[in-house]
Amino acid sequence: MYEHELDVALKIVKDAGSLALRLFEQSVPEEAKADRSPVTRADREGERVIARALQEAFPDDGILGEEGAQAPSRSGRRWLIDPVDGTKDFVRGNPHWAVQLALQTGDRVVAGVVYCPCLGEVLFAADGEGAWHNGARTMASAVTQMEKAVVTISGFNAAWRSWPEEGVRELTRRCWTVRCYGGAYNVLMLARGKVDVWLSGRGMEWDYAPAQVIARECGACFLTRDGGERIDERHALVCAPGIFPELVEILQVHPF
């Protein structure tokens, strides 16, 4: 159903990723936004490349980008752009950053792409089409016990503010081990069954948009603390289905 949109999105993120990778190899300097988070030329120039290509390919669709790109929607659809997810990794020379792009209709994200240029990894998903990593179908893990689970957390300080502090501690105590990558790479690892939980305490719609559809299509669970699936709640949890009941208890989630 979204084959054309995915084809276009994959080409766009690879073009933007090639630009970002050239700048990454040049070690471009960082600047600070108003919220003190880092930003670079790769973020700004990558977003311009993506937004321009989207407007040419889908002129009636809306656009919302991390670095300010906006266009109203005349189709009821909008694209969410994260030109460099993991800018902190980018500026420190770590490879676990990604270009993210997603298509949303109403509250539902219907297609999403995660591209990691340094690692040569591409993950994408669309409604009813499954999740795919480097051309192969991928699924969340079959882990059913927390003591066997690998947990990833994006920012402990933010996680403690958005989720019950004691619950976060209990999660790290019960699990097998904790690993921390960039948010997009955490999702990529979870969709491949390499980790079992991604807990994020701070993020925006463009951060979580690909994760919503990827989780659904790889068999994982995406939710916020109130049990909803919105991407604008500024926090998110993605997990393998077998440990969902235990996580709900630990983190005091109230599912619908």
C-alpha cells in the first residue's frame, strides 16, 4: 500500500545520509540550540535536502522537521523529519546516529525509515508490510522473562523524570544487562531481536514516529505511560511482547 512512499523515502534518507556522513568525516563543529542540545550543519543541511525532496515528490503532504522545516498538509498526511537522530553521538565521533523519516496519517504512523550511514544499516516498515532490516524481514525477540532481557535506555536523567524513578531502578535491577545507544539505533536493535526494551524519557514526534510503525510491524509494543500510542507525549517505551506484562507492572503503565 505504501510501496511508492517507501521507495521515495529510502532514496531521500540515503541522499541525506551521504551528506551527513561527509560532514561527520570532516568533524564539523557543533552549535547549541536554545535548549542547549547540540546541532550541526549536518542537521540543518540534511533537513533542507529531505524537505525539498518531499515537497517535490508529495506536494500535498505536510512536513514537520526537527530543525524547523514546516509545510501545511492538504492531503491529511504529513512527513516527520529527523535529519540526525543522535547528534550527541555525531559530534563525539560515535557511529550510532541515524537519519529518520516517517509518514503519519492522523495519529497513526503508517511508514518509517531509519538509516545509519556509518554502519550501512537500513530499517523500514509500513502498515501491513512488516519490518525489514537490510532487505530481510525482522522480528522482535521471543524473550519472556526480564532476567533474560537486554534493556536500552536513552538518557537516565530524562527517564527518571518521565517514568517512575523507582521503576526505572527496578527495571535495571531485574534485567540481564543494560546497553545504551542512540535512540534510533536502540529501535533498530530491538526490531532485530538483539535487545528487548527501549525506554526513552525525552523525545519529540520526529524521534518516535518511525518507532511506532516499526514496533507494530516487528511484533513489538509501543506505548507511553498512560498506555496510549501517541508520539507527542515526550516519552516512549518499546518492548518485546513477551515481557510486556512485567514491564507494565514495573513501570506502572496503565494500558487501555
